[in-house]
Amino acid sequence: QLVAIYLHQQAKVGVDIEAIRPKIHKIKERFLSAKELSTINSDDTNTLILYWCAKEALYKLYGQKELEFKVNLRVKQAATMSPFVDSPYLIGQIQKGHYFLETKIYYRKIEGHILAYCEE
């Protein structure tokens, strides 16, 4: 129902948008590591969709297909979240072999969907 496009003149980017649906609970163990599952409210549909969306954005940023969501992509809450921050974000990491990238993943809730986007 919604489409997200993110363009940048110089940086690689990743973006994803997902409808908030309860069926995400059935696959949470496939895309979240044990550490991620222990640090979030994995019973909350919005949180699960947010983490799925964030990992999809990281996957698209990386741009190659040989990543495992549970192993090579990590998402965690930002250490400090100020009430003055206009754009909430998570910290995302991509690690594959010698490649490592840490970036902010910004997100929004829009009309029953979660939008997540990041750049290199």
C-alpha cells in the first residue's frame, strides 16, 4: 500500500517499509539473535516490525545477498535518546568477514506501517 524511496547523491542507502502485522511473531527467532531477543520486548508487534524493518534497511544498504539477518546484522537501541531529538533512531551494524559498518537507522510510524532508513 505504501512505497518508500530514499535517494542520496553520494552515500549508499537502505530503506524499508512494512505493515504492522502480528504474523511477525512467528518468525522472530529467524531474524533476531538471542541477545536481541533478550534485550527487547519480543511480545510487542511494533518492536518486532521495527527490528525487521531496520535489518531490511541494513541488508539493502549492504547491497549483496550473502547476509544472514540473525548473524551479520545487529540492531540495538541508541545509548541515549534525548527528548529533543526529532528523528528517533536505532544503532545498526553490518559485519561480514572483514567488512564492518555501524550506522544510525532512523524510523517513523506511518499509517499502520514502520519506515526505517539508513545510510553509509
